[in-house]
Amino acid sequence: MKVDNRFPFPPFLGPESTAVSVIPVVRVTPTEMELKWQSTDTASQYIYHLDTESEVSSDKTVGPLKAITPSSLMPSTLYNITIIPEMGDVPGKSSSIAEYTRPSSVSNIEINTTTTAAAFSWQNFDNASSTYTYRLLISGDSSNPVENITGVGTTYATVCGLIPGSSYTVETFAQVGNVTEGASSSASFCTDAAPVNFSCEPVPREPTLVLTWALPPGNNAGFKLEVSSGACDNMTCLENCSLENGTSCVAEVTHLNFCTSYNISITTLSCGKNASSVQNTCTTDSTDPPPSVEAPVITSVSHNSIKVTFSEFNDSHGPIKAYALIVTTEKGNEGSSQGNQ
């Protein structure tokens, strides 16, 4: 028998006895699939053919390399891939695998929040998106991750049981048959802050109001306090409130007018949407009126009467409801008194 030295094996064996070993899939995306393989012998003269079968079959000569990355594939599509070694136009023993491409990531995520829930919607433009389910993973700094899986073809979901005024991240994965999962798309959001209920009390004989409210559930970024009366408006942001008994916030509003009604609103601030403002009307206390600027003056005297003039009373400390005029003799004894209202 004569052996042809152009080949590393006797011609009667033929290259059909060679084979491609298991084809590992190194990386899969919606449109690409990276493949690598090994040959069962050590010959280096092989070229390889790639046969990709799906809805549209294709064939490609790879060459002597033992790796290829088919591209321009369809997302979420099952491909039957066959690698065929060849030497001298004679095919060897092939090896095949079946693999899905991944679904494309979702886009255009929209989020609407309340204090304890978030509603999500998104889009996926794959041709096969009507067959997808979606897995949502919601995680926050102060809570355990929450998972939600939608029905087939459903591109919206609502997740409840969240913490008011808290930061979260949602990751959305497209799935095919609950097995093949695409890369995630993520978005950050904050739940709304919870509102407060507050009471207000005047400080006796001072132009000051004391506001008290219970700490709202969840987290907050402080409080916005607005005080108005007529044309006077004032707004203050409280990053941290003074705690009373560890559960209630206390704030003093000073430099007000005596015996004046004020419209007061408190808004809980959040990393996202603030709470609805809560309003109340409060009135400051009154105190003794300030003394007269000028002393009374007797302008005329008769045998049984006197006429006295005096400056107007200052009502800045509260409304003047009555005043009194006291007349005494030189000895200091009270001669007469008169009151007016």
C-alpha cells in the first residue's frame, strides 16, 4: 500500500473519521453568538463550514480557525448550528448544537409612584415580544428585593408594599419560556413621601406658635413649613425636626404678630415626589397693650367735671376691648372712675 504524504492519515480512512468536539457557546446576545470548538485529532489542514439553521438557513466557510461569532441574528430565535470539518473537499464528521439568541433589552421604561407602590410600563420591539414574559427585580437600600413576573406579552406591572420616601432601582429582564433571559434594563425611582397631621398651640402672652406632628411612616428628606397671613408669606425648610419623646416633631414659629390668625401648611419632602401639603389655621395669643406714648392731659375743669385728652391706644399686642379712666384727689384718694368699651 502506498501512502500519499500530502495527508496526515491514510486515504482509506478519509477525513470523515475526524470530528469536531462539543461546541461551547462562549457568549450570546440578541444578535450574536460566539462559538469555539476543538477537533478530535491534531491535523492542522482543516477548514470548517458553519451551517446555521433557523427560519432562514445560511452556510458560511469559517476557515482554519476554531472560533466564530455569527452576527445579524434574530433576537429570541432558536438556531441549530452545525460545524463541519473539511480537508481536500471531503467533509468530516460534523457536530451540532441548538441555542436561542437572547431577547433584546426593554426600553422606554416609565414609572408612576405613590407612597407604597410603583406602576411600571416599558416597550420591547422584538418580533417575538408577544411571547415574552418579563421579570422585574426591585431593590432598595432599606428593604429586601421584590420580584415580579408578568404574564405572556404583558409590558406593565404594579409592585406594592414599598416604603414611603425611599430610593429604589428596578431591573427589567425579558424572558423566553422562563428560561432564556436577556440583559436587564434598569431605572431608579423614589416613592412619594407620606403626609403628616399636625396640631398648633399658641404660647401664652407671646407672638409664637408651637407645631407638633408625628413622624410620618418611611423615610423623608425633611419638611417644608409655610406660614401666611394676608400679604405676608414665609417659607422655611426643616432638614431635621426636633423630636419629642422620640416619635413626634416639634417646631416653634416665632416673630409673629399678637392675636393674629395664620394659615400654616407642612409638606413632607422626599427624594422623589413630595407629599401633599397639610394645612391648618392657628391664632397667636394676646398680651398687655403697650403703654401710651403721651400722658393724659386735663384740658378743662368745671365745678363737677373735667375734660381729659389722651393718645390712641396701640393694639399691636391684641385688640383693645376696654379702657378705664381713674381720677384721684391730691391726697391720692380715688375721686371717681370711668370705664369705656
